[in-house]
Amino acid sequence: IQLKALGPNHANTATSYNNIANILQGQGKLEEALTMHQMALGIQLKALGPNHANTATSYNNIANILQGQGKLEEALTMHQMALGIQLKALG
């Protein structure tokens, strides 16, 4: 419904993708969860910009999936990106 009502590039649509990803992660479907989090990040970058706190949250979400997959270097990079955004956005 949100996709039809708000469109594919609305911040609330990104939130829905994140929510789906969290369920998939809980089910152990990490690849599918990663895809959903990446979709959410893409939308947030367009809708909110690269320095928004919600964009940082998406980077953290992706990092958590990568960590669960044992991709620790990639996860660290994502967490560092999120921290940089948070410091800019939130002080």
C-alpha cells in the first residue's frame, strides 16, 4: 500500500523495507535481509541525503547483516560510515 500511495523513493517506503529486512534477519534469511536493507539505503540516500540520521541507521543495519555473515571488514566499514554520518547529523 505504501509503495502505491507514496512511491518507491519515499522515506516511509524505506522504513517498510527495513522492517521487512528485520523480519527476514530474524528468520535467518540474511541474503534477503541484506537486499532489503540495501534497497532502503538507496531510497534514503535519494529521499533524505547522505548525511541524515536515518541513512546512518541503514548503514548500521547493513553492517549487522554483514557481521552475521562473518564479513567483518565490510561490517566495520559500514559501521564507520554510520558513525561519521551520526557525528555530522547529531553532533
